[in-house]
Amino acid sequence: MTTLYVRDQSGFREAQPTDVLDRAQALLAQRYRTGSPVLTAPALTREFLRVHLGACDHEIFGVLHLDSRHRLIAVENLFRGTIASASVHPREVVKSALTHNAAAVVLFHNHPSGLTEPSAADELITRRLKEALALIDVRVLDHLIVAESIYSFAEHGLL
């Protein structure tokens, strides 16, 4: 097994899991910056979200805001929930898409339980968000559930 070290004021010390996650988040922020064409394939988007949400012990619902060429404008975690659910408000999602001037979005949330199958509530909110965003000409490209694996609503014909 590899041991990682970090440097602080007193010298080098063994890296803690939070040190590794903090550095990974910093690297992601550099790589997935505004206007970058890096989320050009489903596998890249999945890799990003797996790191972005991987260690969360509570549900987070968020949006990848994309321009008309599907380049990343912003990543936004909109709602924080409990270990089993998060309240999602379509009005806030629409407001966020307008704020970022998004042409398309990818919705995402995690399931801390590790189960990837969408619940009836997941399917309902996806339909409601798709309808609400369609009113302002914003396309919902996918809704991804991040757990032990990643479930794609688009790949399963639910969009």
C-alpha cells in the first residue's frame, strides 16, 4: 500500500483522508472550470460526479449547468438532505438555470445507501424538473444517481 505525505508548518506528516479529498477537490476545480469542454462523454461526467459526491454521508442534489455546446458553465449543489432524502424545489432549479444562463443541464444526486435504483420520488421530481425547465427552453440531458455505481435516467429511457 502507498503512503501519502503532506507538508505543513512543522514539516511532513502522513496524509489523512480529508487531506486527500481536499486536494482532489482542488484539482477538480482546476480541471473542471467554467467553459471547459471536459465533460464531453458520459464516462467523464460519471468520473467527476463520483469524486464530487463520493464521500458524502447525506444526500446532495445538484446541477451541472451547460452552455449551448454542452460546455460546463457551473457545478452547483442546490439541496442538502438527510441520509435517505433531499427536498428538491423546481422553482430553485429554474432560478439557478436562469442565473447561470444555461442552455442544458445534467441533474445529479447521490444515494448514501449505495443503492442506485431510482425511487418513485426520484422519477417524479425528474419529470417535474424536465417540464419546468422546458418552459424556459433548458434541456435536461440526464439525471444521474451516484452510489456504488451510477444510474443514468437517459440510458434507461426515463427522460
